[in-house]
Amino acid sequence: MYFDVDELFTRLTPLKADSVLSLVQEQENFQAQVNLNTSPTLPEPLDVLNADLIIRSSDLVNFRVHNPVLVMASPFFRDLLSFPQSYESETADGLPVIQLSEDAELLNSLVSMLYPVGLVIPESYDKVLYLLAACQKYDMAHVQSLIRDEVSCGRFPAPVGTEAFRAYAIASGKGLIPEMENAARQTLDYPMTFETLGEGLRFFDGSVLRDLVRFRKGCRHNLVTELQSFLNFYAPAPSSIWVGCPEATAPSQWNLTLPAASVLPKWLCRVLSPINDLKSQVFTQPLTTPSNIRGKYLTALLNHGDCNFCLRVHVKGGLTFCAELESKLAQALEKVHTSLPLLSRYSEFNSLRYAAIVVNPRVQLT
């Protein structure tokens, strides 16, 4: 019987119920892929000379690699390969075989990052996340960092638009903390409704959806507080440059229950005080965030375009005002996190399963 990494984790690690279920589901998915074997076009694995080890994908594609290369990339495989008796029960072409639960497409990308060859780029951000999860699973910190750099540089796919909701759910399920945080912040630019969640809803379990709701409410509270601070019109507050607009002192039916409404331009007050919207429409409307505040500011100013005073203020200090507003809103969002409970949970999970292979390399698999 060949050595199966995921089965070893399941048998040896005293995990919590949800972690066990997750690993069992992964193993079932692996077995289903083996049984069905319906992939019409499996990738051609990298051809390396003098390979001394085979890693086999869930869809039965053999990748010939070098033991030292795998050891250098992964402390997990370094410890595993230091106990040959735990994986040498099956061979192919005279080489020992290690069975993994990742499919050939994913392993093809992963192996391409271990050698000085052209990177095999994942087709979607979902696949980038699964690739990052594999790196996390096998303690390939350097490769994981490389993938994140490729995403930042735009060479690997990144989430677009409402794909951020699905990306958040997948990253949460895989314990990818930076990707969770980034995706959660991207979702703030969109309403959180069934329409925007779309098919991505199937990636959410109850706790993940609840955590995103809690995150959104925390962001709303901090954004409201920061926007209200910009209604301070006393110098040297940033909004003091707008004092003097004729509209602010002209008789009008428009009324806002804020002292600033009688001093600051009314268009600016509307931008800075969407308090009711943020409280009652936290799910049905996008929040006011650093990524969209400048657009709202410019739209409101253009609709007020016949005021020479405000146009002059904008020319002199409008861009600086916007930059400071964006910075303060970004700082407000940085105080809210989605991942603190997950961070401790996955740290415990990874340390337990890592200890399983190191402490107990011998195991009878049936």
C-alpha cells in the first residue's frame, strides 16, 4: 500500500471535529477523482533528468522530482523523506511514490516553482488559492511567498469584482490569512446580497458567513466614526478649507441635523455623513471606503459645479483633502480583522498534524 499523506494526517492527529471532517472530505474528494478520472486533458508533467522520487497527483499523474529539491523547499517533506520506511512501499519505474491529494493541474504549477523553468500560471484566482493552500499544507513558505508576489505583480490572477466574496470563503476554509483579509476588504465595495454572492454562496459555511457579517459591521462602525470626524470645520481640521461656501449660509429647505450643515458645503456634508445609509443598508449597499470615497467626492463636487468658491478650494487643496480622507478611512479599516480566531485555530491544527509525521513515521495503512 502506498503512502498517503492525508490519510496519515487523519489517522494520527487528534483533531477537533470540524478539522477531521475537513480532512475526511478531502480524502473522499481524492478517491472520487481517482474513481471517475474524467479529466480530458491532464497536463504533461515536467521532465527532469536523474529524478529519484515520484509525487503522484489525485488523478494519477506522476511527477518525477529530485529528493533534495523537495527537501529544500519543504520542511514537511524533509522530515517525511528522512524516514524512507514510511513511503517506500510502492514504486514506479524503480522510484518510490508519494501519493498526494492535489490534482495534476495544481501539482504542475507547484513543481514548476521548484525548478528554473517557466512558471505554470493558474487559470483563476480560485486555483491560486488552492495552490497557496498546498504550500501551507506542506510548509513551503518560500514558494507561498513567491506566489503572493506573482499575484501582487499581476502575473497571477487576482479576484475581480464580486469574485472577492468567493475568494474570502475559500481562503477562510484553507486558513489563508492574508488572502482572507484582502478579499474581505474588497467585498466592502459591493452590497452583500444573494445576487452578489451568487454561486460563491456554496463555498460559505455558517461560521464563515457569520464572520464576514461581523467584519462588515465592524468596518461600518469605524467608517462612520472617521467620516464624522471630518465634519469638524474648525481650523486646522482638514474640512476647515471648505468654510465659506455660499450654499452653506443660503436659505434652504435642505436640512441635516449636524452643526456642520450650516457651515460646510451641503454637497460635502452629504459625502461625509451617510450615517443612516451605513447603519441601515450595511448589506444592501456598498460601504463608503478608501477605494470609492474619491469618486463620491468628485461626483458631488461636479454636481455643485456652479460654485466658484468650492472649485477654487478644490484646485488649491482638494487632492490633498481627498488623500487625507482616504488615508484615515484606510486606517479605520485596518483596525478590523476577520482572521484572529482562525489564526489560532489553524496554527494549532498545522502543528498537530506536522507533529504526527515527525513523531510517528511508522504507520500501518489499510
